[in-house]
Amino acid sequence: MSRSSPANYSISQRTVHWVMAALILFNLLFTEGIEQWNRVSKRGGELAASDAFSANIHAYVGIAILAFAALRLILRKAQGVPPEYADEPALARMAAKATHILLYLMFFLMPLSGIARYYFGVDTAGELHAEVFKVILWALIAVHVAGAAAQRFYFRTDSLKRMTSGV
Ligand code: HEM
Ligand code: HEM
């Protein structure tokens, strides 16, 4: 339980949420350069300059995500977060909490496994990154967005507001 229970996520927390959401979707969707880098690093051949550039962007964006994740944890600790919706079914509250915890876990596992593959050549880390963690992350995002929609349209809470304009 955090020290304080503010009504909204702070402006910094909201900014970090949406910046991270954009960066994560960018890295999930635009993977041609990094995939090409991976192919060349495994099978040899020439890496086009544009692919090398995109692969580096993928790495830098991913490292930025890692830094934002750490910042986000510090902000949670320092500023607290709004309370759970006490009148919602326990199952819904547990699902929200579990999804958030697992998302945080992926904020670290995804970049760290990428770094292990890209900078240190650890193949198993690359396989986990590209085949396991990627799928888990997509699934968590789908559940999370469905949850946000359920809050808005089914439970009719102010959840979306406390992560956007504020209540
Ligand atoms: C949250 C941050 C990240 C996300 C969401 C992400 C996402 C992805 C995705 C979707 C792929 C393509 C997987 C496929 O083949 O379908 C990929 C591949 C890859 N990414 Fe990332 N990535 C992130 C961070 C990083 C970082 C920080 C690095 C390195 C510094 C990195 C290095 C790589 C490498 C080397 C591959 C190719 C791995 C392989 O196919 O074996 N990624 N990443
Ligand atoms: C359309 C896209 C998205 C919507 C509508 C959305 C909406 C929200 C809302 C309303 C909350 C606040 C929940 C509450 O009231 O306690 C929240 C929290 C959260 N969101 Fe999202 N989100 C989106 C995308 C993402 C993405 C892509 C990620 C990361 C992959 C993400 C990660 C999180 C996390 C970890 C929390 C927990 C609160 C925290 O500690 O920061 N969200 N989201």
C-alpha cells in the first residue's frame, strides 16, 4: 500500500504511460531492420545501411523503454497511485493488478533480453525476446486495452480519465 492515494496518476506518470505505450508499439510493429540484422548475424551476408540504422533505432528505443520503466517505478513509489475500485468484483481487480505487474515485468525482460542478444550475442535470449516475450507482451496489451474498455463502458468508472485528462 502506498503512502498516499491521489485521485489521479500525476502528470509525469500519465506522460510516461503514453510515451512508453507509443515507444513499445513502435518497437513491436516496426521490426524489419532488426529482423534483417538478426538474419545477417546468423547466416552472414551484407546488412543494408538502412537496416543497420533501423536496427540501432530499435535498440535505442528499447533502452529508452528500460529507462522509462525504472523512472516509472520511482514515480509510483514517490507519488503513489490512485486506489483500486473497491466495489468491483475481486476477480476484475485481481486481473487488473496481475496484468499491470506482468506488464512491468515485460518492461524489463523485453529490453534486457534484446540487449543480451544484440550486444552480447546470446542466442537463447534472442529467441525468448522474439518468440516468447513478444507474444506475452502482445497478449498483455490486448487484455489491458480490453480492461480499459471494460472500465469505461461496462463498469463505467473514471479509470481512463485518471490516466488522461484527470478526474
Ligand atoms: C520493450 C522493448 C522492446 C520491444 C517491444 C521489442 C520488440 C521486438 C520485436 C517485436 C522483435 C521481432 C520479433 C520477430 O522476429 O517477430 C524484436 C527483435 C529483436 N530485438 Fe527487440 N524489442 C525491444 C527492445 C529491444 C532492445 C533494447 C534490443 C537491443 C538493445 C532489442 C534487440 C532485438 C534483437 C537483436 C532482435 C532480433 C532477435 C531474434 O529474432 O532472435 N530489442 N524485438
Ligand atoms: C489504447 C491503449 C491504452 C489505453 C486505453 C490504456 C489505458 C490505461 C488506463 C486507463 C490505466 C489506468 C488504470 C487505473 O485506473 O488504475 C492504465 C494503466 C497502465 N497502463 Fe495502459 N493503456 C493503454 C496502453 C498501454 C500500453 C501499450 C502499455 C504497455 C505496454 C500500458 C501499460 C500500463 C500499465 C503498466 C498501467 C498500470 C499503471 C501504472 O503503474 O503505470 N498501457 N492504462
